Amino acid sequence: MNGMKKLNSYSFPFYILAVIVLWLKTLVIYFFEFDLRTSTFLETFLILVNPLGSIGLFLGISLFFPKKVRKTAFMVLYILLTGLLYGNILYYRFYIDFITVPVLFQFQNVGGLSQSTLELINWTDPLLFIDIAILAWLLVKRVDKGLPLTIIKRTSMICSSIALIILVILSGFIENPQLFKKSYDRENLVKTLGSFNYHIYDILFNSKMSVQRAFADSTDVDDVTKYINKLNSNAPPSSMSGLAKGKNVILISLESTQQLVINRKINGEEITPFLNSILKDSLYFPNFYHQTAQGKTSDAEFMIDNGLYPLSGGSVFVRRPRNDFYALPEILKEDGYYSAVFHSNDETFWNRENMYETMGYDQFFSKKYYHVSEENSVNYGLKDIPFFEQSIPYLKDLPQPFYAKFLTLTNHFPFLLEPEDQFLKDDEENPDLVHRYFRTVRYEDEAIKRFFTLLKKNGLYDNSIIILYGDHYGISKSYHKELEQVLDKEITPNEQIDLQKVPFIIHIPGEKGKIIKTIGGQTDIRQTILDLLGIHPEKPVIDFGHSLISKKPKDLVVFRDGSFVTKKYTFTENACYNKLTGDKVKMSKCTPYFDRVQNELNFSDNVIFGDLLRFNDEKMAE
């Protein structure tokens, strides 16, 4: 007893208790927050065991601190590990994804401690921190009586933890030999390696990617170019090619707008009456998917302007804003187009000021160009109706033809709206998030209607092609229970992919409308626009998109996590489904697409991380 009182440390039983408590807490989070599912015995074994090694290792680091600070070091490490788990919980509840190193560096761009974050906090969350208080009390009260941690015991703990981590990694390779080739599949990495080991891998992976540019050369472009040329060979010209030649291009990003709101009614009222009304006079793509990752709206912008996939972690806008890109504004400029972006948020938000300059935009109308007050703002900024009204004078003064991109804001999580702006009367006094979402979509629809009216009034409508697209989902998986009540059906994994559909509408005044049922995604918008304008780039193009008005239909849409859809099948959560019936089918139906999916994602990453488009001029000179 006297020896224990003198020892400013903690005992062996206490260390084991702490490891077990944090391990059990991690498993609870795995199954009840992250909803990690297993399909094989080895997968189940790995998900149960993988937290142990990393927890033992990280907590064991405190064993080698000087005695005076050992307890403090232990509690700091324990709190940091719990904090990392909780940070992932909050991030996962909306994004259905895990935090990456790039996200931590762009924290201010993912909302910070805003209303959006508060919406994600549950009343049960404080229970996750009770163990910290109990362990701290045990240390202070010296209840942890037992054998002291000798230097031999400390070393054995560390060695055992490292051995367990190695065992997990080796077992992971047995379960999935392609594990580290699919760094974009973070759920699989977490299931196999564990949450804490995944973060170690993420740090190493991003360190490697950060230096890839230094080792790249012009020969690295060849494999990508060969793949794309083969992909686009034998594509017959479209009968609609050049249909909008010489017209202004107005691109409208519909914030968080999913396809499910189109032609849907709530209590007999249409959610999108105006958008529904223009479908018959527009090119309408009902099987169009968003392909964004952690960059959300900025990812959608990046894909549309570049035809490349977004990064699996973070946003290209933040991570690679000084790359050489051959973006849509530069291509259109070769044909005499002026380009501008309209977005009533701070110019530094998502590093847009720098990225727009890199991509060749001539003008960025950011928040400083608008009159923004408490009365005309909600949530993330200026409401959509005053946004469009205040944008028209700037739009009128642009040199024509122009390419103008508008980013709406109001329909943003957590979907807040003042009573005077609620056009949808759904009789819900205290609406849940899903019904709040429908209300803000209805407001957005009214804003688009107002914008069309202003375009006509100011003589800009007839000579413009107006393109509307949803940038990403609005209702995440965390709110599917509420959504199921509206849809009156269970949302299966196959239907979860179906919910990634977003509106894609191309309105060309004076032209007949048409429903185009081919599958497509945001990487295809650039090629579709260029096809309609009849424009052919002067420089070599590395573009994974496909014109959706082409006579050769699109046959594959790839998502950043490795999931994909074809005309007949959906691959998601390591299972293959019949796209139409939703039934699970043999994996052999999906395996023919695996190599192509991996190639496209990896090639796109190589282009971005290696900054390969800087070799464009060199290739032209050969």
C-alpha cells in the first residue's frame, strides 16, 4: 500500500480496464453509429479485434512518460481517442463518411461549430464521455490498486499491441487483397483496419499523395490518355450536336436537391411546381446521379468544369488549387466566351477565390457584391430570391456570349426557413428535418421561377441555354427513417444508391423537350455542354465524362467510394443488385466493371495529385 501511494503512476489492472472500456465503446459506435455490416467470419473477427491493438498502443504510449505526468498523459490520450471517435460520429451522421486529414485542414469549410453541427448532436451523446469521468476519478482517488507497471510489463504491452495491429493488417490482406489499392473505400478500410488504424493509414496515404507531383513527368499522361481514347472510340456524333451553338450558358447549382422531389406532392401540393412545368420543354435526364465526395458542392463544380472525379478525401478546391487544369471556362474562352460565377458567400469559402482563378473564370461575384442583411439571409447566407434579383444587373453587363454559374444557398442542411418564405403548406407545426427539407426545396423552386421571369424581362432568356443540376444529396442516410414514412417503403442498399439521383435539366428556349433515360453523372455535364454548343477543345483533353446526348449511351456511373451503377445493375456495400427489381444477384454480374471503376478513380487521382495537365503544352509540341 505504501509503495502504491508513493508511485505517481497507475496499475496494470487499471491499464487493462481502460483498454477494455474504450474497446467496448468503440464497438458500440461501430455497430450503432457507423452501421458497419459484415458478411464473412473473418470480416466479423476483424471488426471485433481491430480496435484492440491501436487502443493498447496509443494508451501504452503514456506508460513511458515520466512518473510525474504519466497519469495526465494517459487521460489526455484517452480523451483524444474518444474525441476522434466522436468527431467521426458527427461527420458520419451527415456525410455517411469518415474524417480524413484534408477535412481536418479545411474544417472551417465544412461548417465548423454551426447550426448544422448542432443539428447532428443527439441527447444520448454525453453517455460517450461518462467513462472519462469515471477513469479520472479512479486515478485521483487511487482506487486502482494492483501490480505496478514495470518497464518489462510496459514494453510487453506495447509489443503485444503492435503484434495485434500487424495481425489485423495481414488478416485484412487475406480478406481483401485489393485493400490498399482502394483507398477511396473508407468504410472497408475502417471495417478491416479499425477506426484508429485507418487514421494512421490516412495520414501515410495523404503524405504520399502530397509528394506525388514532384515525381511525375509527361510519360505519366500516356496511360491515362490511352484509356480515355479507348473509352471514347467509335462514339457517333449526336443529332443534337451544335443545337445551342453561340448561346449564352447559364448553369444553376440546385443546393442539396435530390431527384425525389421532382413531380412529388406533399398533402396534394407539388414540391417543385415550376421545375415540373419546364420539363416538357427541356432535355430531362431522370437517371442522373451526383458523384460528390467530401467536397460536396465544390466537388460538383470541379467535375462539371473538368470532367475529372473528385478526391476521395477533402476537396480539390482546397488541396490542389494551383494545379494546371484545362477547365470549361478556358475551353469556352477559345470560342469567345466570357465566364463568371455568382455565389453570395465569402470568396474564401472552400478556397473559391483561388480555384476560380486557376480554372480560368474572368469574374467572381462573391458576397461583397451583394447587399446581405439579417432580413434577407438565412442559414448559410443570402436567400435565393434576393440572390437572383441582385445578380441580374451584373449578368446583364457581362460580355456575350457568356458562361455564368449560379450557386444557390437556401436549401442547405439543416433546412431553415422563415415563415414568410414558406410556399409549401404541409400542415406540419413542428416539422422534422425531412419536411423542413421539402419546404426549402419549394422556396428554391420559387426562386428559380423568379429568375426565369427576370431573364425574360431583361432580354437574356431567348439567347441562353439554361442548365439546372442538383449538386449533392440533401437527406442523408441518418434521416432515412423519416424519409421512409414519406416514401412509404423501406430504403434498401439498392434504393440508397437510387436516392443519389439529382435533377439534371437543360432548357433551350424555342427547342422541343425530350426525356433522355440514359444513366449519367456530374462528370458528364462538361462533355454534354460542349456537344450542345458544337465546341471542340484545341488542346488534348483528359476527361472521364461522356456526352449524354450522344447516340452511344452512357453505360457506367462511378461513385467516389467505388460503388457504381450500370443500366441493369447496382454495386454497393460489397453486393450486386438488380437495378430494376432491387434483388441481390450473383457478384459475377458486377465483376466485369471492377477494373474499369478502379482505373477511372486511380487515373483521375493521378492526374490531380501528379498535376499531369501541366504537360499539355509539351504533348502538343511533340
